[in-house]
Amino acid sequence: MSRRGWALFLAMALIWGVPYLLIKVAVGELSPVMVVFARCVLGAALLLPWTVARGQLRPALRHWKPLLAFTVLEMTGPWLLLSYAEQTLSSSLTGLLVAGVPFVAALAARLAGEEERLTPVRLAGMGLGVVGIAVLLGLDVEGLALPPLLAVALVVVGYATAPMIVSRKLPDVPGVAASAIALTVTAVVYAPFAAPQLDEAVWAPADALLSVLALGVLCTAVALALFFALIREVGPQRALVITFLNPAVAVLLGVLLLDEPFTLGLAVGLPLIVLGCVLATRRSPVRSARCELSDVDAAVP
């Protein structure tokens, strides 16, 4: 991998481990609806003009039906559910639970008839990851309410299935264009609910406002642009490896900056989940074009 490739890789591994921290800080002062609305407005304000300038908006809108499905599964639903869940769950625990995406994605691809088969190594990885999540849940969630855990479970399903829509229905739509449209649609959906809260949100504490700003600019607009640059530089298979490091970053930031406890569940579950992800998403040497495309859109936390 070139120096530029390593720089992009490390940047993405860090950037997409940060949103869990920022969401946790933001929902301490702002409603989940306001957090999602502000994030989408900021991201769309940066990516939509770029998409229009490149002449990609009109061609992308011809595929509006699969784009709408992608939007709901990747952003509109998951981002609100994540913000809701982090009102109760720690950022580190949320990040680790979302690490279950590769397992659900592998299962969904198999059920949908994707050409790749579940090899013994991948099955072992899925089993290891499930054990890690079970250890994490068994040791760390005593006394927590069920709704936030179910919310994260729905996030995992959305993140796991949205890329299948991209690979099957949107192969000719650039990732940044799809993201710009999804951000815009999500902002419009939440605008009527966020509008009554705008006056109150403006006077929120500075740390909450700065968290939303960083979430929209750095972890959404900039991150999406860098991610597709990384794909062009190193290919989709290597680019996907960042998803193995994001949970570790989320745990580290939660412990260091939010004084979240480094529990026994985290200590045991984290390595099991990361190793399980590596094995469960291991690709065979010969890959089809469809399999390559399925790697292009990773889950955006």
C-alpha cells in the first residue's frame, strides 16, 4: 500500500470510530431528531453542490426508488436510532454492538443468493463474533432497558442490508452522489420535527454544538469523500478493513474522553468481535464483479 493509501486508511479508521463519541455528547443536550437533522444539513450542504457541479445529480435521480430504500436503511432510520440508543448506552458499548454488521451482512448476502459461499473460516468468524457479542451483553448490560438494545439491533440490520441495494440496484450511481441525495432527503424528512426545537438548540452548550458540527462536517461529508478516495487508491477489499478498527477507536475514545469504564465485557468482547469480523468478511481469491461492488458502501455510524 502506498503512503497515500496508508494515510487515507488510518484517517478513515479514526474518523469513523469518532461518531459514537460525538453522538453521546450531542444527545446529552439535544434531541435525537435535532442531532440527525443538523448532521444531515451540514453534510448535504457540502456534498450536494459537489454532486451538482459534477453533473451527477440528474442521472442519479433516475434511480430514485432504490435510492430511497438506501436512504431509509443507511441514514434516515439508523442515525435516529443510534442517537436514541446513546441516550442510555455508552458510546463504547454502542460502537461494539454495531460491529455485528459484518455478520448480518454475510448472512443477508447468503439468503439473497449472492455468489459467495459461507466457507468454514467465515462461519467460524461469525460464530466467534456472536460469542463476543454474547459475552459483551452478558457482562455489561445488566440493568439496561431493552428498547435501546433493540434500536441498535435495527441499526445493524439497516447497515448490513443497505449496501446490497447499492450493489444490485445502483451500480452506476457514484457513492458521493448517492450519499448527497440520502443526506438531503433525510434532512427534509426530519425538518418539520426539528424546526420547533431550533431556538432551543441554538443556545445549547458549546460542546454539544461543536459535536454536531464535527459530526456533520468531518464524520459525514469529509469522511464520505475520503472513503471513496481510499477505495480508488487501495480497492474495496482493503478499504473495508477499516470497519475492524472503528469499534476499537470508539471504545478507546469513550474510556479516555468520557470516563466510560473499561469493563470486563469490553476487555473480553472487543478482541473476539474484531477477530470474528476479520474472519467473517474474509474473501475468496476469485471474486465476482457483484461481490466487489458490495464492499464499496460501508456503514456510516
